[in-house]
Amino acid sequence: MEPQNYVDWMAEIDRRPDPNEVAEVIRLVCGGPDHQRMLAALFDRVPLAPGQRVLEVGCGTGEAARLLARRTGCRNPIVGVDPSATVLNVARGMTREEHLEEILDFRQMDGRALGFAGDTFSFTYCARVLQHARAPLAVLAEMARITAPGGTVLAVEQDLGGCFEAGIPDDLYRRCFQDTNPTLARELPFHFRRLGLEVLDVVPAVWVLRQPRAPVADLRADYQRQRGTVWPRVAAGIVSPPEAEAYFAALERAVAEGRFLRVTLNLATLGRKPGP
């Protein structure tokens, strides 16, 4: 049974004992080829004229914002906001290394109360953020508010119900990787319309991982040190310690037998705010 008011480990990064480790996970995932290919294809569908402003909500370490800056030839000012000072420090440092600081501006801000006037940005987006948020619909409402008429809103989220690891019972896998809002992605077209946005498309993006991102022994050691992705679900009572050990044992068998396969389903809702 899922505990009431569960909030996953990505929602309060700066309050964790290992915020820099979490920032590194974000950097690796968001800078990885699956995430970058997915966003590149989606960004190419957005009609941006030079000079039009862009906002990323939940920018993390800035991988998506820097990708967009490069793909637009640095012709569009991009603001990235995130509630975590830790990830923003990484984002600013990496942006300076790539000499993109003139076009990218990172600010600490809560997505539920964006400090911008309405109708400000021509393109507003988030990527795998609402699935972690305490109040995802409040964040989405703010994104709609600050988007200019005729502008584009994009939300890309994982649908945990469509994810699995071969060799792991589906229920156990999904609880070991439980998000705050595990199936919000499939409801986003409805919520876009409820906010007055026109839904242009819903685009699936499937990631396939054929080997674990680290040796199973290292993943288990992280868990035993109360680190990694499984431990927070144990701490929250979603997974029991024996179930966590059963997950690592099943993962080890799947790798040894050559059965390992992780499939992640993301759904991107692309919308437009009515207007000229």
C-alpha cells in the first residue's frame, strides 16, 4: 500500500544528506543519449523565432537548456528555474564551461509560484519534473499563465505504469522506483485542456537499457549505505527491506542469465496557448 502524501527523493534535493550525489544522477540521466535525443526531437517541433524567450521549469543541472541553446544557435534567451540551489550551482558552472552564460539565466524558484508576469514566454517546458512535484497541477497552471498567447507549452513525463525490468516482478520494480506522481503523464492532455491549452500532440518516447547503469554489487552497496534510488522508497515504507533485497537478488540473476532489459515509457504532451 502506497503511504499517503508520499513525496519522492527528487522533490527535496537540498534537504537530503547527499544533494551533490543527486545532482550527479540528474546530470548523468538528463545528459544521457536517451534524454538528449528525446528532447532534441521535441525541441525541433517548437516554432521559435529569434529573440523569443524560453522558460524551463525544473531545469536541474541545465542539460536540456544548454541543448536548446545549441540547437537554436543561441538566438533565444533561456531562463531555467529550480528550487534546488545545489543543482543550480552545477548548472551555472557547466554553462560557464560551455560559454553559454550570455544566453542562459538560472534562478532559484518554486514552480508553484513563478516570479514572472503573465504572457511572458513564447515557449515554456518541463522534462521529467511534474512526476516528482508536490503539486504538479499548480506548476502546470503557472506554466500556462506565463506562456504568451500563441506560445508553446511542453511537458514530458515518465509513465511508471508502462515501465518494467525483465526478470523483476512488475509491482516490485515499480515500487522500487516509485515517483510522487507515477501515472500523471497519461493525464496531462486532460489537464492541458482544463487549463485552456490546445493539445497539439502526445508523443511517446521509449528508452531501452540493455545493461544496468552500474554493476549490481555497486547498486546494492549504495542501498546498504542508504544511498541510491531504492533506499528512499524503503525509508518511505513503499518497499520493505526484504523486498529491496529480493529486488537486488532478482536483478543479479537477470544480469547473470542475460535477461536484463529495462524499458522506460515517457509521454510528451505538446500544447499551444490560444492567441495570435
